[in-house]
Amino acid sequence: MRSKLNFLIGVSLKRKIKTKWFVVAQIILLLLLVGMFNLDIIIRAVGGDFDEEMNIYVVDDTDVSYELFKESFLLNEKNLYGEDSSSYHLEEKENVEDVTSIVEEDGGIIVHILPSSVNTIEVELISKTTVDTYDYSLLNSSLNSVKVVLVMNELGLTADDYSKIMSNVEIKTSLINEDNKNEEESMDMIMTTVFPLFILPIFMLSLFLVQMIGAEVNDEKTTKAMEVIISNVSPQTHFFAKVIAGNLFVVFQAVLTVLYGAIGIGIRSILSQGGANTSSFFSELGPIFKSLLDSSIGDKLIYILPATIILILLTFVAYALLAGVLASMTTTTEDYQQVQMPIIIISLLGYYLGVMAGMFKGSIVIKICSFLPFISAILSPSLLVLGQIGLIEVILAIVVMIVTNYLLIKYGLRIYKVGILNYSSSGLWKKMAKALRK
């Protein structure tokens, strides 16, 4: 039996790996990941320039607003983009007509400031295309500052008077244990940066696994190859071969994806050292991982990582078992798409609960959901990192997944043996119930 099982696993893996489509898909995935990590470099290489200056031409009919506007605009730009920002070029012009043709040909924005008896000043923005939201916000705040200064001059108010009027009430927060504050800040950063990157691949790989096993079983039934296979091996051997091969392929694909990401990061790092106008990816993520290791989570990683990996692998096995059982009772890909909808809904539920776990701290419902099969692989590690559950609860979730896999094997095999050679698509759920009763 073992030789037949190994043979079927090998055949299944070869069907997935030794194909032109697999090679093409890996090349596309590699290019996408490398491109994602080096997107700004690629854009610059083909002619794009993030540092290209936006020309802003100011026509000041008040004769006093330009210098105030320039000072305010440069200050707001520095606060928004940093000290070394040079995203904008300001220039004063005599009248709108002189600069309209320039804007029409080369782009830019005309800021026409006019006196107003009602609002002190009024402004007209003239541009070839719609003004970008960030540009508009920057211009709006700068022009409002100009208006405030002009009104102050009219009323004879000083800068100190304005500062007192506009300053916010200073509210200081303090905790009895300041370490809790730092811990919560680190936790919020981890949940908003690290965990989404961790959860999404699990979600995508689980859906990929379900789709792959269903498509392979349906393909063998459609081409009548199933009859030849089952005449030489038992349905049990065939079932386990599909599950094992599917999980091995998913793990292999995950390793390749990590490798492609590392290549993309390496290329970016090399370009950074070579003087390219970019920052090292490691230096960008360094503070995040340093904060992760310095927090209390760093000490817990010694058992968080093994428990999480075990839970993920058990969940992948459960998805593969369930997908194989459902696929055995269908005859076409269309039928399988319908019966797999509950799996997709469960996966989506686990994904969103994992992402939003930090928003529902202390929720009993979320804690209960962390024990549910299929979604515990995403939710339990999230709650463990947040400190809402402990290692004992995660071990209990692992036990629940082991029991789930046992039940899927025990009762799923009954359905699989009946459905694998059944080519009728009518009464699907009745056939499954009848097979379970045998």
C-alpha cells in the first residue's frame, strides 16, 4: 500500500509541478514580488520621477499675500513631507494670462489671490487637470493661514494673541505602569503591520489548496481516469494521496513565495548600496521587528511559533480532507464551485476576525471562535499575541483540530468511497447522508 501511496503522491505532484503553466506561474509570481518590492525604482527607470517638482504660480492681486503664502506653504510642506522635501516650486507672476499657456503646456497650478470685502481674500485655482487631493489640502491650509494673518493685522492682534486663541488644550496622559503604555503601542504596531502580512498568505494558500484538490478530482472523474485508478488502488489510498500531495505542494509553493520575496528584498538592498535613490527594505522594517523582539512577545516566540506552525499544518490538512470529500461527490467543476462555498465563507470569516481581533479585546465570542476548526489557525495566534488567550487555549485549539481531522478521515472516507465512482450530480446531500449512515 505504501508503494502505491508514494506512487500516487509522486504522480499528483508531477502533474502540478512538471507543467509549462507551473513554470509560467512561478515566473509571473517572481516578477510580481520583485516588482512590488522595487516599484519606485522601476517607475523611475521607465521615466517616472517621484521627486519631480510641481510648479505653483502665484498671482497676488492683494500685493501682501505672496510672502505670507510662501512662508506658510513651505512650513506645511516640511511638516508633511519632511525636512528635505523639494516636491514643489513656487513662483510669483504678474497676471494670470502670462502663465496660463505655460500651465496648459507643462502642467502646474495657478493660485490667483484676490482681495475680498467679505472674506478678506478669495482664491481661484487654475490647472490643466483636477488638482490632486494632497496638493489641494496643502494649498488650502496654507491659504487659510494667509487669511488668518491678514485678519489679525486688520484687528491689531499679535502673534501671541493668535497663538493663545488657536492653541489646543494640552492633555497629558499617564499610566500607573508606564510599561503597559509601551507594550500597548508595540502591540498596536504589530497588529497593524506584521499580522496582516502573516494572515493573508495563510488565507490565500488555504483557498488555493481547496481549489486545487477539487479541480484534480473532478478532472479524473471527467476523463474517466478515476475508474482505472480505483481498479488498481483502494479509495482510501487515493484519498490520502490527494491530501498529502496537495499539502506538500502548498508548502512547496509557500517556500518558493518566501524565496521570491527574499530575492526582491535582496535586489532592493543591492540597489540601495549602489547609490540608487531608494531606501533599504531592511532599514524600513528594522524598527518594527526590533520593537517586536523588545516587547514581551519576543520572549514568547519560543512557543508561539511552534504552536502556530502546528495549528496551520493541521488546518491545511483539514481543508484538504474536506475538499477531497466534497469533490468526490461532484462530477463537474461547476458542481464543486457550489459545494465549496461554505469553505470559502468560513475562510473569509476567519480572515476578517483575525484582522479585527485587536478591535474586540476581551470579547467572549472572539475567544470562542478561536477554538473553531478551520479558522483557529488565523484567530488563535492573533489572540495569543494580544494576550487574550494563553498557551493552554492554543493547545486546546490544536486538540480540536486533531479531533476534526480524525472525524473527517473516519466519516469522510465513507463518503469518498461511495462518491468517487458516482457520476450522478442529483441528490448530492442525500447521497452524502446515506454514505455516512453505512
